[in-house]
Amino acid sequence: MVFKQHGRQYDLVVFGATGYTGKFTAQHITTHLPTDLKWAVAGRSRDKLEQVVAQCKALNPDRRAPEIEICNLDDTDLASLAKKTFILITTVGPYGKLGEHAFKACAENGTHYLDVTGEVPFVARMIKKYEAAAKASGALMFPQIGIESAPSDLVTWSMASLIRSQLGAKIRDVTVSIHTLKSAPSGGTLNTALTIVENFTYDELRTAYKPFGLSPVPKPKSDSSTRPSWSSSLLSKVTGLATHPTLGLQTTSIAGRTDAAIVGRTWGLLSVMPGAKQENQSYGPNFSFRQYMKTRNWLGGIGIHYGIMLLGLILVTSPLRWLAKRSVYQPGEGQDVEEAKKNELEYRAVAQPDVDDAQQQAYCRAWYHGPAYYLTGLLLSEAAVTILEQHDLEKNLGGGGIYTPACLGQPFIDRLDKAGFHFETKMMSL
């Protein structure tokens, strides 16, 4: 498909291309995206950027190599860079400390934006400060479009789409399970987690993580706001364990509240976006979302649940944070590449139609084998091409603004499936 005409020097720029995730992003662009793509890698160190370019040339000598853009982490340099490119991908975090310069530059200069933050308070802060600017400039902004929180958002959208087409119904209760997670967090991810309370106030944290706290419209109260019977027992609340009738034994998901925030924003956006309203894509007033993690046995599940509680204690205790920072990967580091090739990630999910006496439910399985952070690079790159190729996207979204992965719809899912992140969605009997 022909790219949109935009009159800028580059189709896309990867800012932070020398980091752990940035390198994977450049690798996927080099090996999978159209060879006539006009792109650049950006950062502060020319020597490191030249190494990235050399690696790209070695991977695919027949394609156009990226240009190099030297860019400091400040408003002036990033505004200049944003004006040169149609899309800016940024992998520079922690976003709460370092990300605002790029977000501001794109919002104010009409540059489409993609990032991989898992920092919900950062997204909340950027919505408050820059959504008006993005709407005025026409910038399409897509934060949290990496492993956090694109998979859960896309799985939910896919099931809602199937229920709408098969049953003509909205959706009610969505349960997502991280069925398989075999990977290790990078230094950047660990540093982000260990510094989140240093970059945001407790009020920002509390407000951002409220259910549907990022939604552009308030969520009406409904019967679906209560917990389902399979997860509401006292034992479940104490141990974190719950047995889902379809998905099996579950425990607390470390990404549950992070992913729920973006899914909740999608719920709100689909109720106001022109294209979504025209196609009646809204999830409906009784929508609810929960995410868990599959566990093989009770002991392991309880261990995960209380391990997450211990992590919370570390995050709010300065001496414990200091010790943790010294004992983990540092920013820019991560799993050995050969070891990372053994990574696996799989999501399984079900969604109930919002009808009386339902006989069927939607089921979705999404899976990927390979380095988990390569998957983040894949998500970023394929989202960029979706924006470049989807000529009616701005019209469907209603112009500039701050959106979610699901707002890219089926074309994005189709591209991901072809690139190696596979989706299977079907109806099944209750």
C-alpha cells in the first residue's frame, strides 16, 4: 500500500535507538518494513548510532539504511527533530522523568507519536497537559503501545468486534489471562518500576490507577462493576487465587492495573470517536475488565501474589529501592540475545456478551515466541506502518488526540499476525 504524503524529511524516526528496546525496534524496521521507508535513528551519541546503522546494514544490505540524527534530551532539539518526521518512536525512559520533551514536541508540531511506557501516571499527566495541543495540531499520540499494554487492549477489542459481528451485542465481563510469560525484564523496565514513586506524586499514582481513570468520559455504574462469583470469595482476596471456569487457576497479574488503565481509556474513546460511533463499536455501559496470570498450582500462585505485594513495599521504601537498583540490570541492558530467543508470551481471554441468557462467549488466544523486547519493537514498527498506510485513520479517529493501541483496529492486528504476533479469536459455548 502507498504511504501517505506528508512533506517531511522522514517517514519515521526512532529516538533512543541505541538502547535495549530501541535496537530491537531498528532491527524489525530493517528486516520487515518496506524498503523505501525514509527513516532515521536518533540519540545523543554518534558513535553508538553509527553502530546501530552498521548492524542494520548487515541485517539487510538491500534496503535503505537509516540516517543519523543527533538529538539531546531537551525541548529545543526534540522540537526540531519532531518537525522533520511524520512519526516519532521514542524508547527513552523512564518516561515520567525523561519522556515529556518528546511528547510535548510531537503534540505541538503535529507529529504522530508512539512510545512503550508502562507508566500510567505519565499517560495521565500527558493527557492533562497536551491533549488539547495534539487535537489542535492533528498529532495522533499512542502511548503504551509495547508489551504494556497493547496485547490486552487488542485482545479485548478483537473479542468485542467478534461479539458485535456474530451476535449484534455489546460486551460485559472481559477476563484476560497472561497464560505464559517466559522472559526477564530489561534494565530500563526495572529502573522505571523502581523510580516510579520518585517521578510522580502519590496523588497522581492514586488518581491514574482508578478504574477508567484515563477514560475521556465517566463510566456509569452498572451491575458488572461487582466482582464475579468465581473471584469474589474471601479466600480469593487473601491468596490472590481464583479459578476461572474457562481459563483455569489464576493469580494476581503484575501488569493488571497498568493494562486495565489503557483498556478503560479505549472503552471511553470508542464511545466518542466518529468512526467508532458510526460503526457502533462501543463496548457498552456494562463493560468490565480484569486481568490475571495463569498459575500451575496454589503454592506458586500465592507466591506470585505476595511477591507483587513485596515489590510494592520495595517501591515505597527508599533503602530497599536503593538496594534493588544495585542488584538488577541497568538501563540499556537486558537478557543475552541468545537466551532471549527462548522467550514465550501467550494471552488467553474470554468476553461475555451483554445479553440475557447468553449461550456463547468470545475467546481469544494471542501468542509470540522470541525475545519479549523484540515484540515491543515489532509492535512499535507495525503501528507506525499502520499509521502510514491507513489513509482514513485521522478521519475515523476524529483528528489529533491521545489514543490507545486498539484504536488502530483490525489493520494493526492483521499486520501483527503476519509479523509473528498471532491472534486467534472465536466464539465458544458457555
